[in-house]
Amino acid sequence: MPALDTDLDTATLVARARDGDVRAYEEVVRRYQAPMYRLALRMLSRAADAEDVVQDVFLTAWRRLSQLHDDGAFVGWLYRTTTNRCLNVIRARKPLSDVDLDTTESPSPAGRPDRAAETGAQMTALVAALDELTPEQRACWLLREVHGRSYEEIALTIGATATAVRGRIARARAQLAEVMSPWR
Amino acid sequence: MAVNQAYLLPCGRDVEDVWEHLDSGDEHDRTCPYCQSTRQSLSVLRGLTKELAEEDIAPSLDLTGRIMAAVRAEIRRHELLGPPGGVRVSTQAVAAVLRFAADGVPGVRARRCRVIEAPGDDQAIEVTLTIAVEFGLFALTALDEVRDRVATAAQAQVGVRLARLDLSVDDLYETGEDA
């Protein structure tokens, strides 16, 4: 009995998608949209921006499948592309001083439905502290500590050496730990 | 910039050192007030990081649908098999039939399948098929079985002769992987 798409390993699904199997690709999307969304949401803080990035990443992935020669490298490619799209979105945002404050989203947790679930004051503080990191630091820390990606892959993603990535993560960790001190 | 001296505590230790020995502190770690408070902050951070990694936040329910609508709108025109003017069938549809046939062999998962018309014969096809095989279960006789099934499926379900099958095993998988 042939396996259902939901039972197949990712490399098999990617190989089939590359042959034009749309159902196999749909299963790939179902499997990886949530981790990519969570990464984008923590990078960008806005649910709508995060969804736009994820949609863009998976459409780009579909277009580039034919150029992808290693089916097993697909997930790393997804993380890399999602991270870079997020960094581009942040670079394209206007500096806060240029923005009309009346028309921007409230930065308070109450104004953000995607953060309403984070009732814990500690988690709210951590998420706020993440926003204070530089975008590259935030990307390095999220990819390593939350998504478990390798230093080498992160280095490739942001165009730095693995040693530099370790340094950024160490600084991010020290900064985040400082914010945690009221709860220790 | 020296990585190991990113954040020095007043006692001379680095925050990163404290992090690396969070579960196995030495005498200094246990008695130094700077190290102790740093350890406590890092422990809180570690707990929250785990929560962040496990948090159950999902995108809107219709995101998959929106992505797939965009994907389907882009699907390239399929190449067709068969005599011009006669009944023609898309090579991708044939590939799907052949993959399904190969999947029926225990321990085998079809991956890439390319189908082209055999040169000079529009009733025959040439197929390049790569498969992944299950670690520990796969037997060499399975390759012959894949050949049989693919040839039979081509003849019985598509109505074309399998003139050539290039079959290669390009990966191993373990049951339950990614599923």
C-alpha cells in the first residue's frame, strides 16, 4: 500500500514537488508554514507582515524547486530565505521618527491579538527585549536557540562566519538575560 | 572582537562562561554573587526559550490555501505524450501513475520521475526514476519488483510500452522520519 503524502519524509515530498506534484508540495507547505511563521512573527512582531513573508517564501520555493539539487537541503533553504525576507522587510520599514504615530499599530501588548495569548509577564518582557536587539542579532538568536539551526547554516544565512554568529548569539543572550533579572 | 569577552562580570568571568556551565558550576559559581545572579537570569531565559520553541502559534487557517492558489496559478504547461491529433496524455500524469506503482513495493518510495517519449516511437516511453529505500527493510530483489511494476503500470494503466527505465537509489529513509 503506497504511503499517504502525510506519512512521507520531506526529501521524498520535495523530490515529487520538483516533478510538478502539487499535492506533495501542499503537504510540504502544511508541514513547514508554522515554523516559518513563528520565526517571521518573532522577527517582525506583526502577524500580517509575517504571513506575507511566509506566503512569499513558499511561492519563491515552488518557482526555484527545479534549481534545488539536494532535496534534503530544502528545509535549510526555507529558514535561510525566510530570515532574509524578514531582514529585508525590516530594512524597508521607515524609521520610527518618520512614521505618523496616529496611524501606526500600538506597541502595547493589549493592542496585538497575536500577543494576547502571552499572558506571562516574563514572556512579554522577553518578546519586548527581542525587539531591542539588532535584526541580525535577533535572527541569529532565534535560529539557534528557538529553531535549533546549526551555526554553519546561520553563518551562511546572514553572510558572516560561524565565529561571528557565536559572538552575536552570546551578546544577544547576555542582553536578554539582563532583562530577565527582575524574575530571578 | 573577542567572542569570549562580550560581557564580563565584575568578578572577571564572562556571561558566556556562566551559560556554558549553567548545570555544572564550580565553587566560584556557587559563591560569587555576580555569577549567582547571572546564573539565575540565564536559567529564567532558558526556561522561556524552551517555551518559545514549543509555543503553539499558527498562521491564519487560510494561509495554505492562499499559497497553493498562487502555486496552482503558476503551474507550467505540461508536456504531452502521444501522436499529435490523437489522444495525448501529460507526462506528469504518467509520472504520477508510475510513482504510485513503485510505491507499492515494500521499503520503496518513488522520488523524481521523468518521462519522455521514446525516440521514433510515440507508443513507448523512456523513464528516469529515483527512489529512496527504507533502511533495514530494503532487499535487492525489490529493484526488480520496481521494474516489473513500473513496466506493468505503463502498459496496463497508460497503454504505452516502457522502452527504457533508468532506476537509481539516491537515499535511505527510516520509518517515521519526518512523518
